[in-house]
Amino acid sequence: MSSPVLSIRGLERSYVTGAGPLTVLRGVDLDVMPGEIVGLIGPSGSGKSSLLHAAGLLEHPNAGRITVLGRDCSDLADRDRTRVRLASIGFVYQFHHLLPEFSALDNVALPLMIAGRPRTQARARAGELLGELGLSQRSHHQPSQMSGGEQQRVAVARALANSPRLLLADEPTGNLDPHTSTAVFENLYDLVRGTGVAAVVATHNLELARHMDRVFALKDGHLELQAKT
């Protein structure tokens, strides 16, 4: 049996607010297997983003252990956490965060070049991904020349450019209309299935969540597995 790509044990996260401490995660446990798509649902402020940021080594939790590809990353120095992210983790956010002065092709190629790939190889890989997402004809357009759905598909391609083993998506379709949201999710779903990446997707869209392998609701800082309908 394969091992989890992501394993979380006893994760706790609190914030200091004007009204006092606010705890959003209380001893969260989660394993995500290769090729599995796990959904996170819950209202704003329930801790979905906090969980993803901790899982992606972007934030330090107050307690708990985070293991990525069998490596305990909980106590790594920031430089080593950055290396793990670059090599193994891809991120998609609600807002695409594309570089406005770059073309779609170069936005996708950039992470590859940062990782040390030659520009020619990086652009070739970027072109392949954009083609899989139906954006070959838009590869030389800047973000301002593309629709919201096209921009988000470029963001998906960028997240997968370095062939990560773990994909973390925080409301990836939350800024799109229902029709475009469905199309972008289908693109994301097909790429995840095709590459075998493990994915955790936070969403408010319960219809999209039904297509995921497992769905958890964050309630009072705990994960509750939801019955499939």
C-alpha cells in the first residue's frame, strides 16, 4: 500500500485578536494519498486557509506534526521549508496572482526557471500544460487580455509546472461565475487524475465537492468526514 503524500497529526492553530485568543484548528489529523482529491468545506473563518497554509509549510502551527512525502517538516528551518515547497508542493488561490507584465507562457515557465530548468525547457513544459488546459492560442497573451476563467487556468498550470506531488487549492473557483467555475474545476480535476498528484481543495461550492474522493467539514476546529451524496 502506498504511503500518504501529506500526513498531519495533532495540528493546532490559534491567533491573537483584540478580543483575545482565537483557536481555529484543534488537534486536526489528516492523511492524503497519491491521486486522491480531498475537499475542505466550512464557512469563512472556520480555518480552511489556516489548514492549507500549515500543510503547505507557509505558516508555523502552534502544535502538531506535518509530514510531506515521508519527511517530517514540522521543525525545518525556513530555507529548507522553501526547498520542500518548490520541489513538492503546488498552490492555487482564489485570485490568480499572475504577474501582469508576463505572458501566460512565461507565468507558467517562471517556477521552472526558479527551480533551475533552462528557459527553453521551461517554456516547452509551460506550453504543454497550457495546451492541456485548452490555452494554446492564449499562451502569448498577458493576464489583462484573458478572461477570469482563462487566468485561473493559467494559475492551475503554474501550480503544476514543477510536477508537484501535493497540490493545495484555496477556493480556486471562488471568484468565478458558476459556469466558468465548473469548467475550471473540471480542468483541475482531470490534471490531478492524470498526474497522480495528491490534492486538498478548499471550497464553498458543495456541488464541486461532491466530485471529490473525500470531503471534510471544519467545525469548531475539528475535521468531520461528510457522507457522500
